[in-house]
Amino acid sequence: MADDKILSYNDVVLRRSDLDILRGPHYINDRIIEFYWSYLSTSVTDRVLLVPPSISFWIANCLDYQSRVEAVKPLNFPARDLVVFTVNDSSDVTQAGGGTHWSLLVYVRGMNAVVHHDSYSPMNRIQARVFFNAVNEFLGDGSAGVKFIEGYTPKQRNEYDCGLYVMRVARVLCDWFRGERDGRSDWWFSQLDQELDAAVMASFRREVLELILGLMECK
């Protein structure tokens, strides 16, 4: 059955329907992204935070300021040097798993900047700005305003791979932060150009599927 539980990984539960998504040319859901965030988090320090899509969505769209403060507080942004958020083009907080497009918003403390990566730009540009306005005051050290930057992102070649691009960009970011930084002015952008070509992205969906299948075998 589609809702059968097939893997519990840290705090994330995957279901058989998630495997079906990865086996076909389908839009990636928030559960698969949350799983990959949990997987990436095992290779970085707690100075890096990959915020689950459901929490990112709530922060971006919560209209009550105090509720937003309560949602942000446990994330402990002052203790983070790199924070990765997902951006979704849905604004309906009553609908779980809505939207048709994912992009990435990245806060880098050392650069005092929030960078937006959208593989189908400018589709999520407005949503990214709304998110930035919602979260901006909780980032930085207060000495100077956090900059918003539209970052270079390789372009997807179809209408359904945006979630895969979000996941693959996040992987490059974690690699860059873990020790591959070299001080160049293009930051991690050149790595995106080198690592996110058409061949890599064509095989990445299968790579994530095989990762999950391998973890299932280990249980």
C-alpha cells in the first residue's frame, strides 16, 4: 500500500509512495527533502542547520508575529553559521504538501548574506523575498543588515526536478562549508557550475532512491 511505512531514519518516516516518486519523473515531496536534510546533517557540525520544509513553510507564511517567534526560537539561529531553508510557491498553511515549485534560501553568517537558489528562476523570486522579510530580523548579529542575493543556479530542464536541484545544491553547500571553501569571490557558485550538469542531475534521482533502498536493507 502507498502509505505503508518503509523506513524510519532519525525523525523522518518514509512511505512506499515516496519510492514511487523517486522511481518516476515526479515532483519531489517535502518528506523526501526532509529525509535528505537528515542524511546531510550527519556529515556536518551543529553550526549547520537544514530546516525541515514544514518548518520553513510555517515561518514564511505565519501571519502571527508571536507564533513566528516561537517557531524560530528552538532553531537557535545565533549558534549557526549556515542555515538552509526551502522555499515553496504555496502560501496556504491549511494544505499540507501543496505547491508546485521548490527553491532554496541560504543564510551564510560569514558573508552576512541570504542567497536564493532557484533552478527555474524567477518562478520563486517573490516567495523568496517574502520569506527573507519574515526571517531577516532573526539572522545576523545586528551590526549590519543582512544582504539578499539571487545566486547562480544551474537550470532544470523539465518541470518536475526542482526538488532534486534543491537537494543537490544543499549537498554542495555542505561540502563547501565542511572544508572546501577557498575564499574566492564566487563562493560555492563555481562548484554548482561544475557539479550540477545535466548528466549528474539525470542520475541523482536514482542515487537518492538507491540510498533509501540501501538504508532499508540495513534495518
